Amino acid sequence: MFSEDLTQCTLDLTEDVLDVKSALFPSLATTHLSLRFLVRVDLRLESDGKYRIWRQHDNFVSDLGMSGFKLFPGAGFISDLLKSSGALFTIAIGRYLAGNMISAAERNPCCLKK
């Protein structure tokens, strides 16, 4: 998909890779995993009228269910739980620090900038 001014493009790619067990034990039947990647490309219009890639960002999809990478049953739930816990922890720390800054400014009104 392209941006309206044709300077950015996003590609949804699927890469087939060997399963870890197949790589460690070649005697086992080789199975392939399909992994999804998102690639964002920034384009620049050159003097010859052609668009050329001048920057590329590769992103692995962090949602295990969307990526297609199956570790074990429940891995997607554990991943979502860890991401949610990290977000809630960050919010709690941010509110705590912001509360301390506000209460310190209320105790020392001379330090407030006008």
C-alpha cells in the first residue's frame, strides 16, 4: 500500500523458514514455518522521474497469533499478557512520578514557571 504522495510504501511479506526441531535434527521430516514481516519503504523521486528507495524499516509482527509463529499452545496469550502487564506497569509508574512532581510543585510554588 502506498501513501497519497507516493513517498512511502508498506509491504506485508511472508517468509518460509525451517522449524527449529528440523534444523537441530535433520533426520526428522522438515517442516516450514511461515513468518510475517512488515516492511516500510521510504521513496524519493529522482531527476529521471523514477522513485528510488532511500530508507527501509523491517518490522517483525509482535503479535504471535498474527505472525504465524507457533511456539506452544497458549504462547500468544502469554505474550499478550506480558505486553499488557508492561503497559499497565508503565502507566502506574508514570502516574506515580507525575503525582510526585505535581505535589512537589504545590509545596514550593516559588519554583513554578510563569
